[in-house]
Amino acid sequence: MNKFIKKIALSTLLVGAIVLPLQVSNLEKASASEVTKFSTDILSEIEAITNNSESVELISVNELPEGTPIVNFDTVEDFEKAVKELDEENKTPQIVNIDTEYMSLSNQMITTKAAATSSTTDRLEVIISKSWNALKAVTQPTTVTVDLKYSYTGSGSTKAFSSIDKVTSFSLGVPTAWVQTDYNMHFYNFRKGVSLELLGYNRVGVKIAGQEIGAKVADEITFNYNIGGDKLIMEN
């Protein structure tokens, strides 16, 4: 009788030993599933916000350079507010590539412009105006170096731009670097000056409620340069 009772007790313990790990395993799977669903839901909300923005584009965290700053947001709503504010900040009139002053010049000036031209490249250092936006401020470099290649006519006080041939720019800022994608320009003061708008982006990490992603943050750098003038320039 005692042997029979012992067998029952042993069987009960064995069943319990098998069921308990299974229960723990199922609990772990459920928790992992909840975390995945939570992350997916947040990512879907973030994508919906950035898809409606011209200022922020999502990228993989693997595309972020080492040491890229991370901007933390407690909620998706906080992130959405920052994106909307950045969109408003970037809604400035773009520079149109037109020279109304030059179009109204006399035939004498037009003849001068048609004379033989020379070309050169000026290296400019543009001091960046800081933004208050949480996403933009952490990525902006202090200065951006601009190589302005142009053709010109005349010399001394008669020197004037004939054409802007190429505009490239870069930043040695750490940990992120400015990336130029395009530019707009127009001449002023009878082609003795040029207004430039550089278009590009910086990269930044964004963490929202524990969910980390990468982002490209759009930026525009605008400045004026007078031919033969100061090479250290403040952004407009």
C-alpha cells in the first residue's frame, strides 16, 4: 500500500515538473509577443507622422554614423509636435533662379557681360544660425564650408558674376555631417552679389517610448556673397 502511494506521489511530481516549464515558456512567448506588437504599433505611428512631413525621413539605425546623437521623446505626441514645428520652420520662400536686375540692364552692360570671362573657385565659411527645434538643433554643425565655382567678367570695381558653375559644401562637424543635395540661387546688385540656398540634411537618432529609429532631418542654409568680399559669412 505504501509503495502504491509513493508511485502516485512520484507521478504527480513528474507531471508538475513537465507542466511548469511549459507554462513559463508560454508566458515568455506571450511577453515577447506583446513587446513586438507594442514596438510595431509605435513604429506605424511614427511612419504615419513622417510620411506627412517634408522635413523628416526615417532611415535604419544602421545608417547612423557612430556617435550620432539620440533625441529622446516620452511619447509619440511629443515627436509629432517637434516634426510639425520643424515643418513650419522650414516653410520659407525658396530662392528663385532669376535675375530681374540683370534683365533690365542697358545694352552696354549686356555687351560687357558677353565679353571674355574667367573662372575661379572661392572657399567660403558659413556660420550657421542655430535652430531651437529639438530634432534640428542637435544635428546642426557650427560652420559649413562652401566651395563656390563661378565665371566672372571685369576686374576691380567692374568685376561681376557671369554664372555660377558649381556649388559644393561639407562640414567637419562631429558626430554628424552636413550632406548637401541641391541648391538655389539668384544674383543681385547687377551681378556683384549672389544669394544662395543650400538644401540638404543631417542624420540623427530618435528614441520614442523606448523605440529607437534613425532619421534624416532636412535643413536649408541661406547666405549672401559679394564677389571678392569677406569669405567668413553669417547665415541669413
